[in-house]
Amino acid sequence: MTIWTIEAVCTGTARPFHGAETSAIAKRPREGVVQVLEEGLAPDEQADRTVHGGPEMALHLYPLDHHAWWRDQIGDHPALDEAGGFGSNLAVRGLTEEMVHIGDRFRLGTALVEVSQPRQPCWKIEHRFGHKGMVAQIVATGRCGWYLRVIETGEVQAGDLLERVAIGAGEWNVARAFRALVAGKASPAEFAELAALETLTPRLRAKAAARRG
């Protein structure tokens, strides 16, 4: 399968979240056409730009398929009914980490985007859902989602197609890259491969290089 339907395009604003912390993890569906710019959807915010956002992490996609799994794990929660409940900008079914590779390119509406890295989970997911242990479950199962960079700017809206137009590093799907870079389950040779993978974000290439031995 190479074509999927975008069920929702979601954006958010940074709001009070936990004490002095703010977060834009709660993304809401947008109506009509949304611009896809070099740093992501316009407008869309990220509270901590050191770990989210920017050209290398312009868009986040967390598979809708995982929402039902989470309901079985933690019970019902209103955010599981939301397309952007995990901070995802794009709501898509039938596309998971095993099916997507670092460097894959997709036509997103009129824009062209490229898979840049797995998403590394943080404590804000657990705080949003009020359930401890979710980060550990993500690490254990690889239900991480991924980030995309924007190669060509354009526009997108709910109902548009997400079409894969090029396969990137076919041997490095997002699930395998996540196991290596976040769970630490890789050999020195595999870390060396990731360090040389030009479509992987520079920060994670440096991380891989430090672990290649």
C-alpha cells in the first residue's frame, strides 16, 4: 500500500501543563486548508523547541492504530478519542512504524515530506494521560510515531491523500531505528550504519556515532 487518507490535520498552542511547564501536546483538528512550511504547519506551536519542532522535526505523525491498543492498556481517556491526542499533526490509519523507513518521502497534499527520525517519548505523555509507565511501554513496544521534515512546502487539509513516492533506507524502518537509538538494542555495526545515514537527523546520527565503538 502506498496511499493513505489524512483523517485530520492537527495543530496546537503552548498552554499551562504542569506547574511552570507549558506544552502544546494537545493538538486539535483544523478546518480547511493548512499551510505546510519548512518548520511545520502554520500555525502550530511547540513549547520546548530543544526537543520538538524545527526543520528536522517539522511534523509529527502518531498512528491512529495505536489509540485502541492504548485503551486496552490504560482504560478509556478522552484524549484517546482525539486525532491529535499524542501530539500528532496528522491523523492516519493503516500506517505504522514497521511500514515506514527513515528517508521515505510522502506527498502530503501539495507538500513533499520526508521521514527524519522516530519520536522519543517523554514524561509529558504520562502527565497528559495521568498514567505512569507509558514511556516504558512505548520503549518496550516501539509504538513511538515519527517526525518528518518538509522538502517542498505546500498545503494540506483533512481528506487529502498521503502518498509514498520514494522509499528511503529500506533496511531501517522506524521501528528498528527506535529500538537502536532509544531502546539501545543494536550492535556497533548497526550504530555505524545509522551514523552514516544521511536522512537521519544530525542529532541522532551523532548519538549513533558515539555508540558505534
